[in-house]
Amino acid sequence: MNVKEIISTLSIDEKLSLLIGKDTWNTVGIEEKGVPSICVSDGPHGLRKVCTDENGQTFTKEAVCFPTASAVSATWNTELAKKVGQAIGEECAANDVDIILGPGTNIKRTPLCGRNFEYFSEDPVLAGELSAAYIEGVQSTGIGTSLKHFATNNQEYDRLHVSTEVDIRTLREIYLKPFEIAVKKAKPTTVMCAYNRLNGIYCSENKFLLNDILREEWGFDGFVVSDWGSVHDRVKSLKASLELQMPYDEKAFDALKRAYENGAITDEEIDSAVERLLNIVFRLYNNRNHRVKEYNLDAHHQLAKEVALEAVTLLKNEGNILPIKKEAVKSIAVIGRFAKEPIIQGGGSAHVNAVKTDNAFDRIMELAGSDIEIKYNDLCTSWPNTSGINNIGEALNFANHSDMAIVFVGSPINDESEGYDRTSITLPSQIEDAILKIAAKNPNTVVVIQAGSAIDMSSWIDKVKGVVFAWFTGQAGGSAVAEILFGLSNPSGKIAETFPLNIEDTPSYVTYPGNGYASWYAEGLMVGYRYYDTYRKEVLFPFGHGLSYTTFEYKDLSIAPDTASEEDEITVKLKIKNTGNMQGKETVQLYVRDTDCKVLRPDKELKAFCKVDLKPGEEKEVEFKLDKSAFSYFNTSLNDWHVESGKFEILVGASSRDIRLKGNVYIQSNFDYS
Ligand code: BGC
């Protein structure tokens, strides 16, 4: 029997029951009619399967904790994002999970958002491409995904009710774009709606969002699942095209039944929702026959490390203080408890029960061997409360008597989590103070920061020689950091979000978090580097910044054709050469600037990127293909994407503020306002 035939055998009660979860993690199955139940679990940076033991106690199964999304995005490596997805898919298969609840692709509007560690970027193209790659990886193993949180869940403060007030152009170009890219490219099996309202209407009831755009315009053919407890009116949400309400809610069935009986919802509406749901349920259930139920734990740990090695971002390296030079450095003061007990992820529903956790200290000891003396001080004895520093005397003594000091700091435990936002983007003042004191004792001080989102370092950064941003790099992040410090691996991470000088400089500063009812996205398109670069604002580190132990030369830019119509594909080529003496990877970023525009456009926008691996002296050609989406903006009068005729600059570089090559292309529009 096909899905339609099966539906024709179901009673109305059976059909309605399918539209609400069976419990917290499973869909309803109707065995006697051949309808299976499938199981969903969080994600996204590892499997979080919640189980119940024989005493009725819930526990989370162990799984490999991969670097979180903000770390994955710092790799700018879609192949790695795909491999992570695939590995997580394998762990789902082995644990009888059919759908992983991720990836999260919301735009980082403010560095305060508590869930930024779960999101990729402030840039929609980067977030969209990485999400698509992750989805392709997961779904290649026969497991489903849930692209979330659709849409504009950009703050945790008041997330259950806040109305995000966003103009249509901004919505399309910034906040919906990563979803659009991922849906069109990778076809996720499900999309999870956000808790919040969008322009006054709950996302769970938002027909414009869930039906008109997602389904009708983008061709989404999976089902929409509610965020857990985000449905306020089951009838309205069904009409908006939300097929599955999660978790089980006894009132929802009665509401649907009443609405059916009084004619507010029709058989046709119910049947088509059930069909959309069951199409996926059957697809995933049937996939169970082909799934591989075993995976290699060590290989997954190694993959977590490979990603961490590419995510760790060298932000500052004055006088090439790094990598550590064994011929010159005979003693190192390693300071800070994070060296031994790293924070590998943020909190909330994404929290993975990691199989094991590497720490930087053990690997530093191995790498230092007998050549370098390591003196360790944990800085704070009242761990995990990092504000309780009471060991500073010994730390300063060690710093004073060592060739180098490496200070491990980070976001305080529980500072970055689902459910609430950060209140500050600086490190705790006691930690900042400790960094300053240590740097005063040792001129060769390097700070390693573990955090999921941007940190304001302005009060101390000038006093230290090196800064390594270690993100929340999962269970293998500790050893990855040590290997980068010692130069076993060349850092290639680049920040996927601007690091501002301070929170007051951020474009949403004056409107975030709203008045408790609404949050006005008054900065419009000017999110992240779009704002800083358009308004020529000084930043701590620009979008796309990240250093290497080697150097790269960019040359020979060519653009063909250089005069084209809006349907033409433009080919951009350039060469990149490793001009240093260490093998390294460089992320080449392509930005487009509309110079002749009549409408407001940001100074430049990322349209393509790729990561290139080069041996010393090696040169490679990089090629990008640009289509209309690289030049268009969302024209609200036409209610469509529109290209204006004129000159566009192609800017290729190592960050949004480090443009190495420039060229022009002239595009002829199909429609120009006279
Ligand atoms: C989160 C989702 C998560 C769900 C299930 C919600 O609170 O917002 O991201 O997938 O819970 O745990």
C-alpha cells in the first residue's frame, strides 16, 4: 500500500493523533494499520538521546561531542561540516534515532544571544552553505534532519513570546536566506519552527513563513515540526502547515477534534498534512533496513579533532610568538583551570554527554617532553565559578620565572546556554585582571579563550602577544589546541562573526532585547560586518579574520564574462600561493559590492568562499561560479529578487577587511526602473 492508500484506511481520530507526538521523542505509530513510529533526538553537534532506565530515571546516552556550530563555521570547510553530519548520522543509526534535531542556522544578530554557539554565522551564505553540507552528511546515512529554528530566533531573552519585528527585505536577505540555501540545496526532511512571533504572528502559526515561503516558494517537501511546546493554537498551526506538534499535548487532540467537528478544518486539510508527515515517516522507517548500525568511536573522535584543528583561530600573533619554539622556550607557565577542564560546548538541549574529553594540559606535557619545564597553576580553586580567583600569587610567580605564559580562560560555566542570553561579552573582570597581571610579569603571554561567541578583549589585548580562540571545540578540542600551540598543526580557523570592540558598538545594541513584547530589528540589513564595513566602524577583529603560521599570496584575478546579462554565469578565477615555509590552509573569501545601486546596499556581501590546502611554495587555482543571487537584492515592490544594471566589484580576500584582489563585472538587468 502506498501512503495515500494507508491514509484511506485511517479513522479521523487516528489521523489527528498522528499530528501530535506520542511522547517527548517519538511520533505516533498505528501498528495495526502499518504506520510506524519514528524517534527524534537533539543535536546538533552530537547525539543527545534521552533514555529512561529500569528505575524510571532519565539519562543521556554517551555520544561523541563534536565542535559546536560556531566552531564548525570557523573552519569555513563544507567538506568537514558534511563529515560531521555523516558521523552524527551514523551514531543516530546505531542508537535507533531517525531524525537529529539540527542544524541550527539562525543568524547571529547580537553576540549576546545565549545560543550563538549553536549557530553558524552572522552571514547568511556561510550559515546556509554549512547547514546544507551538514544536512547532506546526515541524510547520506539514511537519517533525517530538522533545520531550525524557523525563523528569527536570534535571542533567547523572551524567546517564547517575543515578536521579532523585521522588514521584508531584511527578512529575505538576512534571516531567511540561510534557510533558503539549505532547503533548496540539501532538502532537509523536516524544518523546526521557532518559538517566537515574527511580525506579530507566532512562527508556529505563520502561514506566510511555513506555507507560502517554505513550501510553495522553496519547494520544501518534508514536514514542519514545532519547537518543543511552541504551539499555542493547534488549529491555526495546522492551517499554517505545521504537521507535527511536539511533544505530546493532550489538549491538542481535543482542539483538532472540535475544529473538525464544527467544520473549521476539513478532511482535505487533515489528509494532506498526514500525507506530508507520513511520506517522511515511511521514508525514514524504510531507511532503517539499509542503515549501518555500527560506527567507529575512535574515528569519530579523530574527526572531532580534525574539525577542532581547523576551527581553532589564531587572532593575534605578535612577533610570531607562536608556534612555541623549543630552541628558545625552556619553561612555560600554564595558567588556568580550562587547560585541564576545558569547556567543550554550551548548555541546554544541545548538551551532549561526551564519551571522553581531551585536555590541553596533558597534550602540552607530552609535546613539551623533557625539553620544556611546565609549571601549572589553576588560577581559581572555586571552579567552576571562575570569578573565585584566589591562586593568583603562585600564578604570577610562575609567569615571572618562565620563558612564556599561556593563560587558559573562557566563558564562565553556564554563561552560554539555551534559555537565556549573556549579559556581557567581556570575560569576568577577575579574569581580565589576572590576564593583565600575568602579562605584566611575562612579556611572552599568550591567551587561549574557550567560548562560543565573540569576546570583547579590548581592555587587555594590547598587553599580550598572542590570542588563540579555541571556541567550544568538542571533546577533542583540548589536544587540538595544544598541537596548534606547538606548531604540529597550522591554524586555519577564521571567525564567522565580527568581534566588536565592545557591546555598545554592535548594530542591535539600542534595540536588543526589545520591550518584553517586541524586538525591533531596526538595523535592518546592517547585521555584523555589513554594518561595520558600511559605516567604517573600527572592530576588534573583522569578519573572516584568522592568522596562519604561513603566508599566502593572492594573484591573477580573472572575471569572465566581464559584461553579462543577469542570467549569465560569471566565472571568477584566481591563484593562491603558499609563500611561507609551512603547509597551511587558507580560506579565500569572495565579496560583491554593488557600486551603481539606487537602493541601500551593504558595503560588501560574502557570496562565495573556499578553503585551499597548500604545501610550502605550492600554488593552486581557485574558481568560483556566480549566478544572479550574487548580485540581486530583494525588491519589495516587485516582491522578488532583482538585479540593477551597473558595475559590481568582485573583492577577493582573506577577511572582509583584508581584500587582496579587485575586479569589475557589468551586469545588464532584465528590468530597470527608468
Ligand atoms: C529547543 C530545540 C530542541 C528542542 C528539543 C527546544 O527547547 O529550542 O532546539 O531541539 O527543545 O529538545
